[in-house]
Amino acid sequence: MDKKGAVEAALFASAKGMRVIDIANQTGMSEEDVRVSLKTLSIEYERMGSAIKVAKIDAEYALQLREEYAHYTERFTEAEISKGVQRTAAVIAYHQPILQSELCRTLGPRVYDDVRRLTELDLVVAKPKGQTLELTTSKKFAEHYGIEGTSKADIKKWIEKMDKKAQT
């Protein structure tokens, strides 16, 4: 068995990030072999100039599209997430945690539909807080947008970087 190929197949088949131990359990490999394979894959993707990269998001690994290639996929993902829903997601990400009632005052009543869509896609977590919901982004949000971290600071930094790119 090609260890690197087994790790790559596990990452490719997974709809979400995987911890080293999960990859090891799925492939029957040792954790050390998984770590070596992840490093080798990462180097090979980089050396090839591939549009794909091995991303580490907190303690999990995933195959992701590199930022500079994201614009090639916009027409495919736009139907899934409209620009309005993306704008709502960006506001949630930037100001998280944010109350849905506050978001509604800022963006208007359409946020209720947007939040419903974002929670259906598992991009936003909505927890009851009094008469409203407290909204934060999920780990899947970071994976979906190729953000290499799930902390508020990581996401805010990524949003600011995207905003600067959009202005140029």
C-alpha cells in the first residue's frame, strides 16, 4: 500500500477535516506515518504548483483549493450561496459572536432567511440566547472558505485580507 496515496484518498473522500488519529484509524497506518505522508503531500502539491493544498485547520487536515484559484469556482458555488447570504456570513464572521437581533438591525429582516440557509449548510452555529440567537461561524466555515484557522482573529484577518484584495 502506498501510504501517501492512502492519506490523500482519505482526505479527498472526507467531507470535513480529519485529525491525524482519524486518518490513522481509517487507513490502518501509524500516526507517525500519517504525519510524514501529510508533510510529503503538502510539499508535492506546493512543488507542482497545484491548485490544491493540504491545509491544517487547528488539529485537522483537509484538501483545499488555494486562494488564488478560488475565482475559478465562483460560478459553481454561487448557486449554493448567494451574494446576499455571503455578505451576511461575512458580517457574522467579522463580528462574532453576534446576536441575530443585532444582525437584523444592521442588515434588515432578510437575515432570518440568510441565517437559516447558513445553518443548513453548517457554516454558522446558532445558539439560543434569550429571545434571539447568538451566531458564530463553524469549523466548516473555515474549511469552506480556505481559512487556516477557526479563531475569531484568524477569520477577521482573512476577511480583511479579502477586502483589501477586492479594493485593488
